Amino acid sequence: MKIKPLLFVAFRYLLGRSASGNRYLLGAAAGVALSLVPIIVTLTVADGMIRGITDRFIELGTGHIQIWSRPQLRDVSVPDDSPLDAAAEIVRRMDSVTGVWRETDGPGLILSTAGKTGASIRAIDSSFWQDAGSRRYLAVKDGEGVIEADDDILLGEDLARETGAVPGGTVRLMTLRVTDDGRTIPRTTLFKVKGIVSSGYHELDANWCIIGYNAGRRILSRDISQSFLVIKTADPYGEADATAFDIYHKLREGFSVYSWRQLQMAQYSSYESTRQMLIFIMAIVVLVAAVNVSSAVSMLVIERQRDIAVLKSTGSSGGETAMIFLLCALLTGFAGAVPGIAAGLAIGCNANGIIRFLEAALSFVSALLRGGAVKILDPGFYLQEIPVIVDWKTVAAIGILTVLCSAVSSLVPSLRAGKSRPLDLLRKF
């Protein structure tokens, strides 16, 4: 018998008008669909959250690649930035490199009339903040997001709130310098607040204190600061590692070159491990739903014994009879996978709107109970806006595996139907 007649019978069992048999398959399909919704939502939201956080770190924080000078391999009498300046000229000529900036980081203390607080000073070439990737993720909350003079300063949103700083006002930045005799003395410099900025992720910009590179080299002591080059490429996810390898071979000894994956290895691995664990837990639910298809096929075999007897008595082989019920399982898995994946994608792609609606509804209820505003995603730990990232390959793999698991789990009852003897079945009717 050809596959078309077998497929026709399987379709009739799944979508036929008869009230017996197909209700089990449709119920199993609904279970598969419901089980797929959370795993697709989790995949979409987790990928969006990880990608959004990673993009902000590599575009506004570490860059795609960093180059460090190794003092032990050169003459210590040479200024720290001299070898880095020479390296910058070499790297700029590489085709895969889109930008090179000098940066010096160090600790500091912000002093204002409202109080004082610790700050992480980033002294970087001002053109870094005009790069396309930086402009995409840097939000200017107040004032301007550019540094034009040596006494201009940009403050992170939280830091500005703690110090009461406003654009146009002034703050004092205290740093430390080491004298020739080894003593550490404070140094205070007056800066004009040019703007209040945010990356959209609290952990990255909580202590941001951004000044120009020249100002940083002037007020940050080399003993308590670190200087390096920040590199950006056209495709950080596809070519950053290869470009870092090429840079290392061009610069040879005296430099260390790190891609963003090396710089953020611990954090990125933690995010990826959490994502995989969530998907694994959700996959167990999908597996249970797929196994439930086996129970539905078993019930179908019991209720369709008369059909089996007629098929086998008219010349249908055991393999063809088993194939009918195996196709029923495949169609059931497919009938559950398609709407389940579609519903999961619809919810995942609209997660921001759904979260805002739930926050508004819960805040309204909380206000009635004299409570405060409700935040589902704490901005101190999560992104303020979750990017929509759909990994189509993984989504397709989940759908295919769900259908295959439905068929494999139904293999035993399908083979049992194929081994049934028509005479034994007919005696029952």
C-alpha cells in the first residue's frame, strides 16, 4: 500500500467526525502545544536578555577587543601610553577594525553639596561615544552625551542621583597620586557636568564617571590606574576572536590582546549556563507531553480494533497497519508543535508590553492596598527593555524533536496494532 492511503486514514483518525479515538489525539496535541509555550517564551526572553546585556557591555564597556601593554617586556622609562599609541596606529590600518580608542580607568570619589560617593573613572577618547554602537545603547537622560572640553564630565544616572548633580552644575572629583617618596596624597579637580547618561543596565553604569582621555591622564596616577586600547570590529560575534588573533601576531611581544569573550568569560558563561538549565527544565515538560501522545495512540488502538481487523483482513500488512498509527502520532505532534511554537513566539516577542501591562495592573491593586509600585523586572538586575531575539534554528530544532519524540514514544502501541491477528479481533465483534 502506498503512503497516501495510510496518511489519509491517519488524518481521518486525527480530524475525523467520529467522537471516538480522535479526542485522545486532539487532547494530546493540546498538551504538546501548552508544553511548548513556556520553552519558546523562555528561549526568546533569555536570548533577548543575554544578547541585550552582552551588546551593552561590548559596545559601551569593554569594546570588542582590548590591547594591553606589558610593562615587564619593555623599558619602564618609556611612558605607559607610548607603546599603546604606536599599537593604535598599526591596528587602525587593519580592514576588519572600525575604531580604536585610548582609555584609562581608575578609582575616584565624587564630592558635591549633596554628599560624596565612590566612582569608577573612565577616561576615554570622546569620539568613542559618537561611534554607532555606542550611540545605539547610550541613553542621555539629561543634558548632552558628548565631552568637548577637558573639564567636562558625564555621570551615570545612579551616581548623579546620589550626588545631586545636574547638567550645567559642577562636581569635584578626588583622585590619589603617589609622590616620589611613596606617599599617597589626594588630588581634587573641578569638573562641569555635561550630561547624565545610562546604558539601560544598572550593573554596567551604576558608578560611571566619564571624562576625556587627556583629563584622565592628567589626574589619574599611573600607579593606581590602568591604560589600554579599546577596539571595535564590524562583526563582534563573528570576527572578534579572529581579529584579536591577527592583532596579536602583528604587534608581537610586549602586548596582550583579549577579545570580549575572554574579558567577559565568567559572566557570559554564567548567562549561558542559566539559559541552558532553564531550557532543560522546560524540555522535560515537553518530553512528558510527547510521551502522553503514546497514551493517546494506545487508546486509539483499543477503540479502533474493528478498523484494524478490517484492514488486515483485506490485505493490509502488519507494517502498514503500524505505520497508520505511527503517522497519527507524527501528525499529533505536528498539530501540537505548530500552534504551541506560534503562541510562544507571540508571547515572547511581546514580552515587554505584557510585562508593562502586568506591572500597571499589579501596581493598581497594590495602590488600593496602600502599597508601592510593583516592578516585575528589577532594573537593578535586568534590562529596562528586553530585546526581541528569535533563534530560529533552535526553535526549529525544538519543533522537530517534539514531533520525533511523539512518534518514538508511540512506537510500541503502533507495533502492537500491527501484530494483532484479524481473526482474534473479529471474534470480539
